Amino acid sequence: MPGSKKPQRMTASLPMGSDPHSVRQRVEALERLLEGMIEVPGLGRKIGLDAIVGLIPVAGDLITAAMGLYLVWEARNIGMPKWQLWRMAGNVGIDSLIGAVPVAGDLFDLVYRSNTKNLKIIRKHLDRHHPGTQVISG
């Protein structure tokens, strides 16, 4: 149909390289998907797949833990120190363990954003060791 806009796939614009700039784009996109995809009316807070899929008992928490561990894997691929990788894995572990508790864990997912914490760790590393990957925003 002329003039109509097709929905754009999120992965269509993501680079597949292993260079630090490509990694940065992928981990930022995954963090948005997991933590800040949809704004909750009335709360003024964004939630993502971590909170939504986490509502499914057991399987949801396993799925979101695997997606969170992907950030740790990407961090390993860019050469981050092991202590930072363990710290990131700990963030995912806390989120997964407490998130697995019925009801209380789902509320915990709204306030504890392990993927956002891990993205900050990755960004700090990239900004220090690969400054050319920084994106200046207004």
C-alpha cells in the first residue's frame, strides 16, 4: 500500500561484527528490549521482556536469565576482566533467583534491573578502552 509504513525489525539495523562498536550497539539494543520496551501507563516507568516474560513460572526466568547472560558473553568477547564478568553474572543471578519467587519476584523485576547495571559496566569499559565507540547524545 503506498504511503503506509511497515514495522521495522529491531535486528535489521544491528551490526553483526565482533568489533567494539558493533558489540555496543547490540548490547544497548538488548538492554532496551529487556528493560525498557514499554511504558506502563500511570507509573511513568518502562518495562521490558525481563518483567513480562518473568511472569511465566520457571521458564520465563530461565529465558530472561539466558538473555541476560548473553550480555556477559558479549562482554567476554570484547576482553573485559574476569572480575567484571563475575560481577555481571552475579547481577543476572540475583535477578533470576529473586525473580523466581512468585509475586514478590515479579515486583522485584520492576525495580532491580540487572541488564541496565550490566550495560553500565560494559559502557564504562568501552568508554575507557574503546573511546571511538562512544555515542554523543543531546
